Amino acid sequence: MKFCKDCKNYEPVGGLLAETDAASIYAKCLHPFKINPVTGENEGSFCDIARQREWLCGEKGKYFVPINPEPLDTSSQPKHNSSIKSETLFAKVLNFFRRNT
């Protein structure tokens, strides 16, 4: 499950509210889905409101950006040597010009 507290767009509430049960209610989501058209500033939204509205982040957290993304597993990807590909392409181009000149 995607938790707001684990998202890069999450901003916890500070001050006296930080130590209360209301802290999670007033935490802000700073995803740029609400930009002030006059100032251009990101107005954000409260996390609990953003997760309740499908047109914002929604229940599934569609704008969730992990704080520490897991590294890509490249072990299953085929290894290739780009220099071999470029040499092969060069050879094909060279042969084409030799035949047509």
C-alpha cells in the first residue's frame, strides 16, 4: 500500500499539531495538481483530502512518488555492446556506398 508519509510530495505538519492526533489530518501533499493561477505557487492539498478525491491522488495514490525508489534490477536485462552495433552499422553504410558508386 502507498502511504503518504513515504511520498516525496508529503510535508508533515509542524508546530504544536505535530504532537497530536490531528497531525495526519493537516499533513500537506505538495504534488503540483493545484497551482495558483495568479502567483504560480503550488498550493498543495491536505493529504487526507487528496486521497479521498480520485481527481487528485485518490485511494490508490496515483501521484505517489517514493522517497527512496528501489533500484532497477538490471541482472535480467540482456547485455549488449553499443560499439559493436555502431561498427556493424558503419560497415553496412560503407558497403552500401561501395556498391552504389
